[in-house]
Amino acid sequence: MLSHKAQVAVLGAGPAGAVTARQMGLAGLDVVLIDPFVPVTGHQIESFPASGAPLAEETGLLRFFCEASDGPAEAMHMQWRDSPETRRFEGKGPLLLHRESLHVALREEAGRHTTLLQARVQKIITSVHGARVRTSAGEVCADLVIDARGRQARKQHKTDLTALPFAAQGNLPAFSMWLEAMTQGWIWVSALPDGTLHGAVFQPPEVLAGMGAEERLTYLAARFSRSANLNQLHGIAAGKPMAAGFSAVDGPLVSARHLLVGDAALARDPIASHGLVHALRSGVQAAVAAKTILDPDLDTRAAHSFLRHKHRAAVAAARLATQGAYADQCRFKTKFWADRPLPEPPAALPRVTQGLVTLAAPLTRAAVLGHDRIHWAPAIKLLAVDDFLTEAGGLNALDVAAACRPAASLHEVANRLGRQHDRRLVFRVLERLTLGGAFAQAGLSV
Ligand SMILES: Cc1cc2nc3c(=O)[nH]c(=O)nc-3n(C[C@H](O)[C@H](O)[C@H](O)COP(=O)(O)OP(=O)(O)OC[C@H]3O[C@@H](n4cnc5c(N)ncnc54)[C@H](O)[C@@H]3O)c2cc1C
């Protein structure tokens, strides 16, 4: 069996793995990207929200997303609340992407900057100095392993939601999306300009368990026949059920030399979309972390701290988005919907705006993403949210701490900062700090 050596082994060349590998390759690291490179199974079309475009553009990857798409969705038709609704996107709709085309394009782009190895990962053995990865094409030795095998990296993880992907024909307007709540789940459909429809029915796993191919077709046809909008679907082809529920690991570091990115770390429930944005963002972050970890002159702990913090923030945001989307549904009150947890109210820390204020917690430090490395920077803790302020538009945590000495009213703190910084920036930063619970009443300890 062949042996390979690289600084970093990336396992899995889905969007997260391909982006991570490409970014590290561009940064000069020696990377091997391992995947069996078989065509994608399951759903064939995905939506890429407009909020993901700036990062895709910044990394030079936007064109791959655009080229894998027929164009943005124009409207979303919903049977989600009591009466039917249509949300028109007015040019800001998500791109409807061909999943296979996107995976191939991102993988080819990664291949321009890394070594591709067509193989299936079988086992990972890590040590303090690196890892050995056993694959179907031999062993790979690397200083760092980044696992991007999607949900398959956590096979043992149970899901509370299964997707049954399908393709069909039907008379729905091109570039439209359809979302429909059912008593036991929901349906998502997207209509492409060539007249094909792609989507998935989302159900508790027990509903689809044990069904053969024929039964799945009969099941889908029966489902659609009960829908006012989808009852004319024909030529239905069903895929295989796949895990689709929200799931997340506690932390993205399996060990100091073994990181998780993309769905392997946090698989979002598709109701909240943004799985691709998370794959992109976590890949970019992991690539800079890898560069920091492998540079003996830089602080590995800063990279670890940064990754943990970003993971916690991503999990919290995903959980909130999922709960918000489910809480919005009010057509059905069955067990399926009752089991979807409601959003928790935000932490009730008092917002200090009156009297003399001071920082509620001592100045600390946080790991921040620089251009090509992660480093420590002075930080103000935002106690109401799991976050920090290090710097915004040239105004940094040290400036704010200095402006709070001696204790003063918020108005006076703003005046002190306003002598050296743009006043609109000062107000924005002070608002963020106030909402984040960064201030306490002077003389009181919290
Ligand atoms: C039904 C459904 C609908 C969705 N719709 C949307 C949507 O509309 N918009 C959106 O943004 N997100 C959506 N998502 C989520 C999105 O698909 C994922 O978040 C995204 O694909 C994650 O990318 P990834 O690279 O982390 O994992 P994956 O895309 O799962 O890629 C994993 C890679 O690892 C490889 N791999 C697996 N095992 C091995 C192994 N043993 N050895 C080597 N390689 C291996 C695979 O071949 C694959 O290339 C949806 C998910 C589901 C289930």
C-alpha cells in the first residue's frame, strides 16, 4: 500500500473540506484532500442564501456558486402559518444550486492548490505531533487532520429528522420555492427553469424506516395528493432517506491535531438553511487556524480558543434559527410540532445606561482572526452574549477601557472616545457594548 505525507490531511471533499483545503493550499501549506469522489447522493438542489455571498466573494469562490446555479429563487410560497403566504425576494433570493456541480467545481478548485487522493478514510490515529490516516489507498501521515466528512464523520449520532429527497415534474413557476407544513413534518420544493422540481419531505425517522423503493414512491405520491399546490406532481423519482436533523459536537477539536469542520462539527436543520454558508465559513476559519497551529512561532492555544468560540457561536445561532423557524408554524399542533423546542428568551442582564458606568468585567483577551493567522488581542467581555469586543473600525478594547476611567456617564464616555474616533462609530460600539452587558453601574460589583 502507498504511503503519503503532508502537513495537513483533509478528510472529505464536500464544500467544507474543499474550501478548507483550498484556503490552506493558497496559504502555502502542503495539503492532501481525501475523498472517494463519487457522485453526490440524496437531494440534488440546494439554496445558497444571499447572506453567504460576501464571504464567497471575499475568498474568490463566488463564481463557483454562481456557475453551479440557474439563478436565484424569486419567491417562496408557504403553507406554514394559518393561511397561505408568498414571500417575494425582490432580487435577493437564495441561489438554487446544483449540488453535484458545486461539489465538483469546489473540488477541482481545491485540486489546483492541493493534492487530491481518491480514497475512503477508514481509521484516524492521532498523537500529540500529528496523525496517521488509514485509507483505502494506503496510509497518510500528517501534522494535522481536518475531518470534513459531513454527517458521516459522526455516524453514531442519532437524528430526530429524516429527509426523503425526490425529483418530479410539475407545473410550478420556475425559480419558485415551496414550503409546506404537514402533520408529521414538512415538504420543501424548488422549481427549476427546465421544468423539473427537486425537494425533500422531512419526517421523523420512524415514518420512513423500513420502506423499500416502491413504498417510498407510493408514500410520496400519497403525500403530494393531499397538498393543494403539489397534487399535480408527476414523474416522481425518490432518493434514499438521509439524516437531516440538527446535531452538533461539543467542541470542534477532537484533539490538538484533529479538527472538525462543516457538517462534521455542526449539521444544521435544513429548515434554517445556511448549511453551505456554515461549510464555507468554518472552512475559512479552520484554514487560518491550521496555519497558526503549524507555525512554531505562533500560539496554538489562540487558534484552539478561536475555533471553540466560533463553534459555540455558530451552534447558538443555528439553534436559534431552527427554533424560530419551527415556532413560526401554526397549522398543526401534533406531537411532531410539540416536540420542536421553542426559542429560549435571551439572558436577562440589566442594560446599564444611567449614572456612572464602568466595565462589568476586567479587560481580558480573545483570539481573533488576522489576515493569515490567529492572535490574541485585548478584549471586553460581552456578558449577556457569549462574545467579546476586540476592535471595530479602528476603535479597540483598550480605547474603550481607557475612556471608562475614571467612571463616567455613557454620554461622557462617548465624548472621550469621540475626541479621537468618528462619533457614529463610537455610538455603534457603545450600543453593542450596552446590549452585550459590558457595562455595570460604577461602585457595584456583578
Ligand atoms: C435534505 C437536505 C437539504 C439541505 N438543503 C440545504 C440548502 O438548501 N441550503 C444549504 O445551505 N444547506 C442545505 N443542506 C445542508 C448542506 O447539504 C450541508 O450543510 C453541506 O453539504 C455540508 O458540507 P460538508 O462539506 O460539511 O459535508 P458534505 O457535503 O456531506 O460532504 C462530505 C464529504 O465527505 C466525503 N466522505 C464521507 N465519508 C468519507 C470517508 N470515509 N472517506 C473520505 N471521504 C468521505 C463525502 O464523499 C463528501 O464529499 C441540506 C441538507 C440536507 C440533508
